[in-house]
Amino acid sequence: MKIRIALIIFFTSISVIALALIGKKYNPENEFVGSWEEIDWNIKGAEKSVVTNLGLVQAQSAEEEDSIRFHVAKSWKFKPGGILILEDKNKERQLEWRLKGRGHILEISDGVVTEFYDINLLSDEKIELNYIAPSFVKDYARLVIKRSS
Amino acid sequence: MLRKYSNTRSLGDNIKLGVLTAIVAGMVNVASFMLFYSFSSNVTGYFAILASEVSQNNYYQIAIVLLWIMSFFFGSFISNFIVIHFNRRNTYLAHAMPIILELFCILGVAIYGTRFYNGTLFETELMLMILLLSMGLQNGLTASISNFAVKTTHLTGATTDLAIVFSMFTHKKYRNNKAIKDKAKLLISIFSSYLLGAFIAAFLYSSMKFNVFFIVVAFLTVVIFYDLSKIYRFNRSLKIYRAQKKDATETTNSIESKSKHIAIS
């Protein structure tokens, strides 16, 4: 009987702690929602690196398609419901965004190509994203965006 | 495969159970990684992640990882609970129940994923929780009924065991030991089945997405009905045997009474 009570207390307390922790910090998805300004693309290129621009310019060759694609845009608007709008001067493109795993992976897709970014830093003012490159691409890229005022 | 318990199980029983459940685990793990970017058949990594999230004060992630670990724990707990409490009433049902629960968990993920999934973080976390629960159920059952010989959802322990077995084969004394050879056969079948499941899921993922889980459900159905068919066949044979025995007894009795009657007259 004592063991049964101990087990019930154990399961309940773990669940309560977990739910309390979830309640303490709101969902990471909500932190993304809003307008963000691109401030830095830190790129350590490799032999095959070709900077393309999925957001606003199409890849020119097959080699470009195999390489890291960069969403160069002045403004990144993360909207609820998974809509991402990239704006640069007069150009605009709509993509989809989702968070995966435990909220540590950002998935961006244009419906054809899907990219994954490891969320290195997520704060009210700044987001740092590390591009997760396919194993055959030896590139490294870090994108930093800050919240637009 | 499911009817026998602990030391009464043969190597064949363990291999059959190991092969089918390892295929399931391999498929679920790869499918969940490709769909949700997180593993669902083991929790070792999550303990490391938990420590990392604690050090960074990421409360939300701490809670999620804690709930995932607890789901796996709870699944294994329920499995063994069912086995030890209902084993005497109906062995087959006690052993099949965790697999049936696992089947419903995975079927739920498959149906929700194909029809309602919007890709939100909450859905992702919840579905991972259900998958971890199902893998906990599976691992708890296989470990429990096989006396800890069969564990199919993760390969860390199996890798260690296989390495030990292989190193034992280098010594003349153990080379022809039947128990060690049997252990090697079991571990190799679990490894190859897990890999096969992983390959199947990786290969089918691009075209099937969440539908991969329906194939997993099919494998689990085989696990459940394989033994049920054997029980059915056994019961039928027993019925036929009893009927034949009854007929034979009746015939003998009638012959005896007839011969008595003839003798009297």
C-alpha cells in the first residue's frame, strides 16, 4: 500500500513539475511571431559553396541547388499559423515555418525545398540560427536576426 | 512468441519476438526523427539533453524533455504492471495487452498525422510523447517476458552485449558454448531487424510520411495474431482430440455392453 501511494505521488509530482515548468515559460513558437530584421549572415564557405537565394532569387544551376540556400531579406515576418514572409526592397516571398523537436529546430519550406536550422539563441530581441547542412555540404552558416522596433 | 514467460521461452520465441519488435522500433525511431526531428525509441540522449537544458535555464525544454522521459518510463511501468498482475489469469492476454496498447498509440499518431496534423510544436511534442510511451510499452514487455534477454527499442546495451559475446568467441573455452552462441544469434537478429526497420522507414518516408506508421501497425498486428492463431489451432486440436477420445470411449463401451449382452443370451 505504501509503495502504491509512493508511486502515485512520484508520477503526480513529476507531471506537476513538468506542467508548472511549461507554464512558466510560454511556447517558443510565440517568441518567433513578429517582425525581425536580418543583421548578420556568418558564412564559413567550403569548396562547393555557392550562395543562392531561395527567398527571393531562384537557383541558377544544379550545383546551386545542392548547396546552402540563403534567405537574404531585410525583413523576416513570422506569422501565426506557420506563415513566413520575407521582404527585401520591392520583393516579397511567402514561405512556411514550423518548430520541430522540443522547439529547438526551425523548419523553413517553400513547398519544394525544406531547410532546418538549429536554434542557437532565442530571446526577446535576438535569434541566432545555425543552418543544418546535409552531410555532403561542408558549409557552415549562422543567421542572426533582431526584433524590429 | 507472446504466450510463454521467462525461462520457459525458447531461443526461437525470443528471436521471433526480437525480430518483429526491433523492426517496429527501427521504423518508429527513424520516422519520428524525420517527421519531428527527435528520436522516440530511446531516452539515453534525453538525459544528456535534460542536463544541458537545466544548465541553460530553458524551463520549457526541461519540462518537455522530462515529460518525454516520463512517458517512456510510464510505458515500461504499465507493461510490467499488466504482465505481473494478469499473467496467471490469461498469459496470452497479459502479454498481448501492452502490444495492443502500443498499436493503438501508433495508430492514433498515424491517423492524426495523416488527417489533422498542422505541424505545430504542441502537436509535435504530444505525438513524440505518445510514441515514447508506445516504445516504453514495447521495451517493458519484451524485457519483462524474456527475463531481460530481449530489448529492442535501443541498441546501446545490445552493442555492449554483442561486443562481450564476440570477445568471448576469441577464447577457445567459450567458442562452442551453446548459451553464448544462442545469445549471439539473438543479438544479431535484433540488430539486423532494427536496421531493416530503419531502412524501410527511411526509404518510404519521402513518399509516405505519416503513413509509415500504418505499416508499423501492420507489424504489430502480426505480433498479436501470430500467437492467437497458434492458441486457436491448439484449442481446435484439443477439441478434436477430446471428441475423438470421447467417441473412442463410447465405442468401446458399446462394444463391451454388446459383448456382455451376447454372452448373457
